[in-house]
Amino acid sequence: MRSFGPSADSPRTLPLAPGASASDATVRKAGDWSTLKRLFPYLWAYKWRVVVALSLMVGAKVANVGVPLLLKTLVDTMSPKPGAVAAVLVVPVALLVGYAVLRLSTSLFAELRDLVFSKATEGAARSISLGVFRHLHSMSLRFHLDRLTGGMTRDIERGTRAVHSLVSFSLYSIIPTLIEVGLVLTLLAVKFDVWFAGITLIALALYITFTISMTEWRTQFRKRMNELDSKAHTRAIDSLLNFETVKYFNNEEFEALRYDENLERYRLAALKSQRTLSILNAGQQFIIASGLVAMLWRATQGVVDGRMTLGDLVMVNAFMIQIYIPLNFLGAIYRELKQNLADLEKMFVLLEREQEIADALDAHALLLPQGADSAAVRFDHVGFAYEPARTILHDISFEIPAGKTVAVVGPSGSGKSTLARLLYRFYDVQQGSISVAGQDIRTLTQASLRAAIGIVPQDTVLFNDTVQYNIAYGRPGSSLEQVQAAARAAHIDAFIASTPAGYDTMVGERGLKLSGGEKQRVAIARTLLKNPPILIFDEATSALDSANERAIQAELARVAQNKTTLVIAHRLSTVVDAHMILVMDAGRIIERGNHAELMQANGRYAHMWALQQSGE
């Protein structure tokens, strides 16, 4: 038997960077540089903006360093000198104008840098977020059943924000500060003795070492805070999405207490983080103050000894202020930088989650018979298990001829709905194969396969939008007239017309403003509008009353003509006209035939029919 892709019980791991390892398949341990390398291509897509922004940044720092130099000249010029009256009156004016120009240039270059680079930042954030969104929609049903929606959306939100923060901190704070420090150290070493540069370097080295070591230690508390924040958010979202169940069982206070437990854990973690932050800030200020005192003492001594002018003293002081003011924020910047890298890495982990169900490299679009509106569907010795320990389907074989209807009946848990999920290729079979028009669905592109199938599910979930939007979702871009025609066919047009807003009526989150029957009729209209060659009705009329069920059943029978149709039903009265009926139990087909043949056989189907007839 040819194998197409990994089986559902095959171990799957996330792709790792070269030389990396992982002990948990759902967590990718990557370094900060690895995360930055992942981000770089998104920014480099705007390469000319990157180059211009860096040039403007260098220009801003050169202008900023020029300010203390000009201030020194201004102070020295203003010092009284015999026979230099004209110079005192004229030169300071030029220096003041130059001082103003340099100050303006610093701000102007910075604003131009922001203006030029903002498109790259926003574009990168958009590309990454869109990539993650598309990738999540490409993931298998198993992934979405296991996910924690609140925590995952929080990761995406923080990851998108991290792109902006990383660019802001690196391009607007860290790199400019490093450039300015390099320029200042060079000037101090050239104009004065090497001790000025030495004191500054020692202070910077102590400051950076202390900041990084303390921040690395504090990272554990920040991570714990984020974990608790995501957990609290997930708990809140889950509770609010299931608010009906909460109210049914009068558990509002119980949910509030559970939520508060997570908030209390977050509060304790935040307090511990704040205490360590205070220690960090105090240590930083001590190092900065010590460095400033040492520099000013040496500069003052130089003035006293006549080796330096008052202008030199003013320049050294101005340089120190310009360097150390940004350093005051280095701890916070480094901490946020580390956190942003961690947040961005989480989003990249989502992006790198391997698809359980992926198109084969040589996958092709579904090819239907020329001129045919439908195609045969075949299950050939199919075996399947969601979990290795519990097999759901055992050696299932049957065919739905093109244009015919096959119904599947049986008790709950017999595997009926699993057939629809496998046909949609939400999962891949572990044994056997499923084919459409003679083509194994594992060799097809998922988009072309699903475009050929329409389903009316048992549990209809609608978007929190208008009735028109939810019906038109079956074929985006449909006109209002086409939507109305589908609604009439599904017998919901009269209800929609009776509402004040008509087709603009909002259905509420998950469609909760509509009754179960109304939601199901919207689902039927949506599928009728799609008009695919293959139809699946999974308990399509289970939420309808008897009168509406008969009307819609007749409409579904009309729509199913000349289409390949799989009907999954509990009420046997809805499938008596099927060309073939399969009776399933415990994942096996125990009977097959049309209604008359199964009744004549007097087996399980006949017994179920008798029970339902007596119940009615």
C-alpha cells in the first residue's frame, strides 16, 4: 500500500535551527540571534528604507555629538581676552546660530528616520501577522481542538507588538547610543588623555555587565508573569464564550473565583518582578553616579592645572549627560528587548508548527469527469483512530456513485461523522484510502478538494455578522439576489424578512441570537449557495420541527439530484429514499442496502426503524 504522508500517530516535531535540540515538540528553544535573523528578511524587504533610516540615524548622532563641541567653543570664546572686543560681539552670534542648527538637525534627522522607516516596521508586522493567521488556518483539526484560543491570540497580539518594539528599541535607542558612545570615546581619547576614555569605558562595562546579568536573572519572573497572564486570559475567554453554560448552572461566582485565582498568582509574580526591578535601578544609578563623579573630578583637576579650559569642562559634562541619560533607560530597554524577543519567538513557533495535513509536493487539483456535475466517492478498506489506543473506523469500504445518495445511520459514537471529516481531509487515514473521481484525496490539493464539497453540519456555528454575510460565506462575492434565492430554497427567507433589519440582521457571537433551527437553515442556505458537486448532510435537519423538517427534506432531496451525496442521519425517516443505506456500529458497517432490502432483512436497521416508529 502506498503511503501518503505521516500517520496520525506518528511523532511530529517542530523544525529546529541547525545544532539546536528540543525536549518538547511544542516548544522551540531558539536564541535571540535566531529570532532576529527570522525577523531580518521581513525588514530587508524594504532595504532602501533601511539604508536611508540608518544614514539619518548616523546623521542625527553626529549632529548630537557636535553640540557639546560647539558649546565648548562658545564658552571659550566668551572668556575675556585683551584686544578681542570685535570677536566677542560677532563670533558668539555665529556659534549660537550653529548651535541652534545642530539642535534642530538632531531632531529633524530623528523625525525623518521615523518617517522613512515606519513603512518597513508596519509592513513587517503585517506580513508576519498575516503569515501566522494563514498558517493557523492551514493547521489540522486536531491542532485547533487542542489549542487554547485565549492564550494563542495573546501570543499573536504580543508578537505583533514585539515587532514594533524591537525596531523602536534597536533602531531608535540601542544602536544610536552605541554610535554616540563610540564617537564620544574617540573624541575624549584624541582631545584629552586616555583616562577620560578609560573611566567612561570602565563605567560602561560595569553598567552593561550589571544590567545584563540582573536582567537575565529577572527574566524568569517576567516569563512567569506572561504565563500567568495568558492563563488568566484563556480562562476569561473560555468562560465568556460559554456564558450560557455558566448561567445554566448558576456558576458566575465560581467562574469569578477561578479567574481571581489566576489574577492573584499574577499579582504575586508582578510584585516579585517589581522588587527585583528596584534593585536593578538602584545598582544602575550607583554605577552612573560613580562614573560621573570620576569624570568631573578629572576634568576639574585639569582646569585647575591649566591643561583644560572651562569650555573643555562644559564639553565633558555635556558628553557625560548625553551618554548617561540614554543609559538610564538601558535596563528597561534591555529587559523589554528580551521580552519582545521571547514574544516574537512564540509567534514564530506558531508559524513553524508543522502541518499535520499538508499538500504533497506533487499535489494536483481535483479533476472531475468532463461535463459532469458530480463525482464518485470511494472509501477503500479505511481504518482510522484519533488516538492510537482507540480505533474509530475498522476496514470501512463503500462507494457513493456519481449523482447518487448514500446514507449512514447508527448509534452515537459509531463513527458516522468521522467519515465526513476524513472526506474533507481534516485528518488522514492510517489504513486504506479515500478517492474522489478515482483520485486519492491525499494526492489532491486541499483547496480543490474542499471546493468540491459542501456540508450542512449538525452543530452550526455562525460568524458574529449579518445574516447576509453568513449565507454569502458559502460563495464570497455573491449578490444579494443570489443570497435571497438560497434563503428561499432553505425556507428561511420569510423569517429574515420579518426581522426589522432583514438581511442585515446581526446573528450574534456563534449565531446565538438565532434559534437552533434558524441557524441550521442558514447553514443549509450557505451550502445551497455554494452549489458543489459533492454534498454532505450531517444531521442537517436535527434541529428542525417536523413541519419544517419535511419541507426542507424535500428541498434537500431536490438539491441532491445528480450530486454525489453523503447523508449522516439519526432519524431513519429522513433517509428512506437513499440509494443505499449503511448501518454502522462501533466503527464497522454491519448492514447495507436500500430501505426495502434492510427492512426485509429484519436486522439492526429494521429494529431501529421499529423503535423510532413506536417512539413517534
